[in-house]
Amino acid sequence: MSRRISSSAPEVVLQAEADIRERLPDREFDFVAMSAVSNVYRAGTAVRNHMERTVLADYDLSWIAFTVLWVLWIWGSQETGHVAQEAGVTKGTLTGVIKTLQNQKLIRRTPHRDDKRRVSVSLSAKGQRLISELFPVFNEHEIAAVSALSLVEQLELARLLRKVTNHISSVPTNYSD
């Protein structure tokens, strides 16, 4: 039987991690770091997939489209560069998402008064209604996603993930020097 790192069964994942260590016995790898990063990625992917299948599909939204609506709902009108940064996507990716959201009449684009290359986006009234209706449902699924953890564990998980997120920006990108 193939053991897969992408399994949702903890015992299968543990066996897959053991298989990886067994496959790479003569190499100096940090398997604890490998496991930690792999599990951060898998957890994020699992939550994202769950949200897209169970919550966002009903609203015909992708994860990124939801994130854009949420950013605009919380912080108001933003230049596209700021929205891309907050959503964690490139400006090129954001362009397609904005086009889709504009076609759905959920956002408005406003050209900059002095610089036509700059554009701001904001929620339309329809977008405001949609995110106001959607977010409580989304949050119920966020609660469900972490319900296996105690409140103390949830706070610790959030703290540790913020720590990793803050640290990664200072990690060198080129190790060949």
C-alpha cells in the first residue's frame, strides 16, 4: 500500500514521514523542519479546499476572490497593489480576480485622478451585502476547522504561525553564496 503525505489520516501521514526518512537515510536532512513545513502547507491547503468546496462554491467565489472582498470590507477602498499584497498574490493574478469580481458586480474600479496606471477598487453595494452575509458562514467553518484544539491551543497555533510568517521574510533566498 502506498503511504501518502497528503492523507487526512494521522497514522498514514506518520508512516509517510517515516518512509521519507527511510528513503533518504544517507543524506543530512532536517526531517523535523521538513515535517513542520509540510504540515503547515497541508493544513493550509486542507482548510482552503474545504472552504472553497463547502462555503465559497455557494457564492461562486475562489479563495482569492473571497480574500479580496474581505480586505475591501475590512479596510475599504484600496489601490490594487495594496490589495494584491494583502491577498498574497501577484498583481497579474489580482487582475483576473478583479475582472471576475467586477463582472459579478461585487466591486468597482476607480482610476487614479492623476496617474492612469494606478487603480483603486472598492466594494459595490452588492459586494457589501454578499460579504456581510458570507463572512458569518465562513467564520463558522473557521471555528469547525480548529475545533479539535482547545482555546489555548488555538491561541498558541496562531502565535506560532505568526512567528513563522514574520521570520520567513528575513530568511535568505540564495543559499549558494
